[in-house]
Amino acid sequence: MIVRLALLAAAVWTGWSASEGARLDRQTLRPAFAEEFDRPPDFWDATRNPNGRWKTNYWFGVQGTRAEKGWEPRTLVPNGELQYYGDPAAGMSPFEWTKGVLTIAARPNPYRRDPATNGLPYLSGLITTEKSFHFTYGYVEARVAFPSGKGIWPAFWLLPVPAVKDGKPQQPGPIEIDVFESIGEPGRLYFTYFPDLPNNQKKGDNMPWNSGADLSHFHTYGMKVTPKELVWYFDDREVRRVPNKDYHQPLYLLLNLAIGGKWPGAPAADQTWPARMRIEWVRGWRLTGR
């Protein structure tokens, strides 16, 4: 999700359907995290709710919403993204909640004149477990239904927990795992990982895959990290496996709905708003014995 420098793969992986992949074996997993959204989401706030579960901005930059550059960790400028990730505590919430489902509802930014949003044209949402849950080896999954349309970019991904020095989080390096990304192409998903390259270079392989499914319906997206392998799952079936060379540190979860950017392009003029990314649950396990 962060800064894409690689070219898209030339061909789409269509060698087999998800129903033919190996089924996830949970016998080596022990439960470590569960969010069923059966109650209103517990949003983290540095002063009002420092024990909150879900953080709504990135780790880097100025964290205060009303700080001069408080907008920077609420979008990704290098990607050319067009959304501001709203802060519920500041009265700019992109979230809708009904029992059992959290929805990120993206729309043209009604607060665009507010300096805190830096004039970004869309309001959308991000949730992360940076402050509440991380794992080194284990399995994480989310059950998600996508919105559709050009320039609509839902994602579920993992980043390393940043070290803190003198009270400030440090750059954790270029590595990243994308459990899924979608840019509005019917049925197509991207499963990407970014290796640990020198000088913080950011180059992922953008592995595309045609699911053959209607992604506007709920599906389960999972990622297993073991000392030897990274394994992606779609509806409990394996869809990709690569050696694990770089991911041996704590990782946390992010789910977001980006709008526009260099990769997907801007939304179409006839896009229907709000564009809703619905999340039924998010769960995590650690490997038994670790």
C-alpha cells in the first residue's frame, strides 16, 4: 500500500480457482485477537482514549489532528492519494457502525475547508492495531465486502511495529505485506510483499489474481506468517506462498479505503457515493509455542 515503485506483473495469475487451494489448517494456531464489531468501535486517542483498540492514522509524522502538519499521517502523499482519513474524535468520522459490521464510508470531503484536512477532496477511513495488537508468527484474517468503481482502493495490510526513540517512532524500514488490495477491477485482487531492500527502497511484486468471485459480497482474506513462509488465503483456501526472508519482527494490522492515487487513478465522474467498505470481523492467531 505504501509508495508503489514496481511495475504491475505482466500476467494475471489464473492457474486455478480458490476452491482448489489447500485449506487453512488452524491446529497450529492459538487465538490472540478478535474484533467482532458487536459493539461500537473503540478508537484510540492519545489523550482521550490511550487504551483504545483502533488507531485512525499512520505512525509517522505529526500525530495531533489540529497540528500544523497533522493531516500528513492521514493520507499517503507519495502515492498521490486523494483522501483524508477522518478522526472521529475531531468530529470528522468516516465510520458507520451497526451491530456486527464496521463500515468505512468514503465520500467527497464535507470538511474540505477545514485546514486540518489540507483541502483533500475525499473523506475516508483507516483503522490499525498499532497500539493494541501485533504478532511475529501467526495468522490474521478479516471478512470484508468491497465497494466498486475506478479509483476505489480497499486494502488489508501488515507493517512492522516502529521502534520508539526519545519518545518518537522511528522508520521501521521498507517491508510490508499486503494481505489484499483491490482497485475496482471486478474479481481481481493483488497479493504483494515488499522485501527488505537497502536505502529504504520500496519495491513490491504486485501479484495479481482473478478470484472469479463477486468482491462486493463478504469474503475472508487471510495471511499466515511462519519462520519459513508467507501464505495468502482467500475464503480459507491458499492462493499464494513465498519464502519468508525478511519478516521476523512484530507486525500490526491496517485496513483502509483509499481514494485515487497514481496506481488506480482518480474516481470516475459518475462514481456513486458513499463508497462503502464493510468489515464484519478481524481476527488474529499466534503460532502454537510462540
